Amino acid sequence: MRGFALLPLITVAILFVLVGIPVIFVVLQAVFPALGEGSIRDPMSAFIAVAQDPRLGPEESPAMGG
């Protein structure tokens, strides 16, 4: 029964490898768009471009009286 004491630790480690590392990589790609080229230049530049896109502004809705 002593061998089962490590089972939760091993499970968490495997889940971190299968889920955590890819999620961290996706977040880093979002923050550093040139990470695929091996560069960390222009951090957050993708967010700035998206935030300045006029198509993402509030829409006028008939239900809201606009």
C-alpha cells in the first residue's frame, strides 16, 4: 500500500506535463508574438493591435435603445 502514496503526486506531474506546459506555451505565444522566431521583441503588440481595431467596439443594438 506504500506505493499508492506516490500515485497522486505522479498524477499531478503527468497532468502538468500534458496540460500545463502547452497552456503556458500558448500564453507566452500570445504575449510574445515573435517567440516562434526565437525573439521576445514587441511584447503585448498583438493585444495593442486588437484593442485598436474599430470593428471590436460596442455595437448599437435595437434592444438597448440604440
